[in-house]
Amino acid sequence: MATVSLLRNCSRGSRLLLHMQPLTSASPSVVSKPFTASSALATIEYFRARRGPFTPEEKRGKGHLITASTHWKVERIVALGMVGIMPAALFIQGSTMDHLLTTFVYLHGFWGIDGVLKDYLVKFVPWVGKLWYLLAIIGFAGLVNFNFNDVGVCKAIQMLWSL
């Protein structure tokens, strides 16, 4: 809670600093000149992180059906759900628990790696997102196949620990 409070206060302070008025000693001719960036500066600006507030369209992104805040809430629910599912998987075994554990852990890992790829790599390697989706679908299909046609994830982990 202290961290959240500290971050809120810092962000409020930075917002106040961003809205400061320019100095009155600057001449009007300097203030009214339009700023033109060279192509090198425009390239640097493209890679620089932006601060909000963003419009709902920007938060949603192209082709997304869910807003960023709703997606964040779903990620937190999945993360908190894993806190109860992981210990329960040790005691309750069956296909339902296998699929629940597989889905929650896989979603958590998928969203984490997807966020890292979108933040750091997509600007340099645009096709990495499609490759990641393909690998994720194949991986999840493999785990579901393992749950249906073999012992299941919970039993496999138990067998691994018994070695």
C-alpha cells in the first residue's frame, strides 16, 4: 500500500511539473516559433515512451475488443486465482483441476511474455507477435492433449517429484 501511495504522489507531482507555465522573460518571437524536428529527432521520438492520459481508442488498440483497464483486471484475477489453484492441485486431482491449472498458468505466462515482446521487440521485429501467437497456440494445444491423452499435468508433477 505504501508503494501505491508513493507512486500516486510522484505521478501527481510530475503532472504538476508538466503543467507549469513558461517563463515570462522569454521573448514572444522565441515562444511562437514552430518547432520542426529533423528526421533523426523524429526517429528518436518514435522510440521514446509516451505518458498518458491516452484516449480510449489508443488504450483499446487496433482490433481489440477489451479496454486496457479491463484486461489488467482480468490479469490480476488470473494471478490471484493461481494462488488458490496451485496448492489445491496438490490435493485435488482430476481432469478439471488439470485443465484449470494448465489454463491459468499458461495464460499468466502468455500475457507476461506477450507484454515483454510488445514493449521491447515488436518495434524492431514486427513479425515476432505472429510467431509468438503461433507458438503459444501450439504449446497450449500440446498441454491440453497431454491432459486428455496422458496422466495430466497434476499427476505428472507428482510423478516428477517422486523421483
